[in-house]
Amino acid sequence: MSIVTGKRIILGITGSIAAYKIVELARNLTLDGAIVDVIMTISAQRFVGAATFQALTGRPVLDDMWALPEDGVVGHVSLGQHADAVIIAPATANTIARLAAGICDDLLTTTVLASNAPLLIAPAMNPLMYAHPATQANIALLRQRGATVLEPAYGRMAEPVVGRGRLPDVPVIEGELRALLGRTSGPLRGRRVVVTAGGTHEPLDPVRFIGNRASGRMGYALAAAARDRGASVVLISGPATVDPPAAVTLVRVETAREMQQAVLRAIDGADLLIMNAAVADFRPATTAEKKIKKGDDEELTIHLVRNPDILGGLAQRRDLVKVGFAAETHDLLAYARSKLERKGLDMIVANEAVASIGADDIQMTLLDAQGGVRLPLQPKTTAAEMVLDAILERFAARLCPPEQVDPTGSAGADEPVP
């Protein structure tokens, strides 16, 4: 189940040209099962119509403290008290200043002041307005009070100006919201999770390498799923072809040895390691300083040496839950079970390499010491959710807060594996 499913989200929209971008956010949250109440300032409605948000959320758009449909006169107070999170995006310099000063002269500011829900603010304004000491002081004060204020993006504005002031991309805002909700109520809140993703490139010369077709899609989805459950996530990524999730700590590496060093640093104090990266087993013994030329030779011999076994080197580590992946072309379950035992893993995810590497969908078998279950073919984002649910089911006592030792969700397996 998504972290936003069933959550009551207040989406405040203020008077910025970037208001049209938030249509996508309202749609995404609603489709994911959130109850989205949109509050628009009068200025916001000059840029995008309220009917658009009403159509996408299936709920009336609110803008008047005295015309609320459910609670009458006290609605502007109860609205914020029932919220699980409040987002203001885009947030203008004016709205930020009024929130910092505690002014509540419209429905949006009144709702924010009457709510204890986590507050996420995504500024959008002229770069000079954003950089002004008054705006920076207001943002610092809001952060001091516990609000999460995102850094605007750098780029070309609607006016002919380039600078920092653009609204963060919708995936960034949505990711930060999911992280915020996870830290509030997720089963992994307070835990540190390390995820590896992508492949590795082992250089032959300055322009060529030995690698594989790994896209990073599965590992990135796993990192997002752990983030949504409240974990502080370190994502160690080799070369990948997809965008990393927001609200995680991203560490980029290229080779297997670089990944090993990054993992050893990141697992200090970690609770869970998910080793999804497709790490090269071998690397060239030497790397040419200049591009290798074919010349007149019909053959080229490359001497390979073994790369370090990152998970194998952690076999004796019993202080963290370790989950590995086995991508094979044949004898899948036999190789996966062998890897589970040899490397001292708590769980392993087995999948057919040819069908899954670089693909959008994946079919997996989850194995641990008690046996295994086979999951259906499904998108990797859905599969990642199921893997995290399975981890929480099996290792709740080691990972979850005491009050959530029996977390919601299940692996959803169709077939047991003997």
C-alpha cells in the first residue's frame, strides 16, 4: 500500500505562474489514493482555474473561510486539524512572509496555523526575491519551527531571467511529501537503509568499459519504497539510465571497487542493506592510458581479474539485515539458494537475468531460510513495494518500532516455492 493511500492532504496553491505545474501533483496523489483538499488563493486562480483541480481530485476547491461545504464557520480550523500533511506549492515570497509572521488573513494561512500536520513548502519566485535577506530570514524561521522548505530549482524563469527560483519538479515535491509522511508514521522511521543500484563500468581504456544492461530502475524503486516507509536512505548507484528518487542521499560510483568502498562507509550504523546493483564479477587487469587502437590485429586479448565480492565480505555481519539479488540465466533457484547460504544473507531475490535487466517489469522469487515465494510479473515499482513489505514481515522485530512489529502489507505471493 502506498504511504499516501487514505491520507488527507491539504494542497495550498498561491499566486505564481508555476501554479499550472501542480495539476500533475494533485492528479498523482489522488490516483494513489490520497484525499486531496485544494486551497487556492485568489491570486492563484488568476493563473489556473479551480475547475481543473476539482475535476482531478473529485473534491471542491476551497478559497473562502466563510463558504466551506462541511463544517461551516469552524471549517477553517477543523480542516487543518484533520490533515496528515500540508503542502504549499508554489509558495510565493508573500505567502512565506505571512506564514513566518503568523498572519492568517485567508483560508490557506489560517488552515496552516490551525494544523499540527507536517508542513512542506515549495517556493517559486523571481531569483532576486528568493535571494533577498527578508525571504531568506523567513525561510530560516519556518525551518526552525519544523517546516520542510525545499530549495527552488535553478534555470530560466517565465520572465527573461536565469537564476534560482523555479518551482522544484513535481517528482521532487512528491518524493519529499512521501518521505515526510514516512518519517511521521512509516514502519522504518528512525532506521537507516542502504540500497545499491545500477551496474558497474570497469574501464578498458579512457573511452571503453566492461559493463551490463542494468538500468537502475529496480534499485531506485527499492530506495523510494524504503524512503516512503520512513527510512533514512543512502542510495549507492553505479551508472543508470533512470532518474534517482528524491529525498534520498545519492552516492554515485562507477566501478565495483568504488561501490565496495561506498558500501563499507554507508553501512556504519545502518539497519538494512539491499544489494541490488549488478556488480561486475571481473575487471581488466590493466587499464590503457590511451584509447586502444585496432591496428592490423584480428584479435584482442584482455586479461581479467576478479572483483571484490561485496556481499561475501559482509557474511559475518549480523548487526544488519542483508538482502541480496541473484540474476541468473539458468538454474535460478539453485544458484540463489547457494548465494543465500554462502554470503550469510537474510533474504535473496531471484530473477531471470535476460528477462529483467533493463526491462520495466520483473518476475521474482523471494527466498530465505524458511523457504520461498514466487511473485507475479509486474512493474518494478510495484515489485519494490512487495519486497519491502516482505522484508518488514520477516524481520519486523529487528527493523520496526515496537508499536509496529506487525506492519501492514504482505508479500502478496501467488505460489510457495519448495
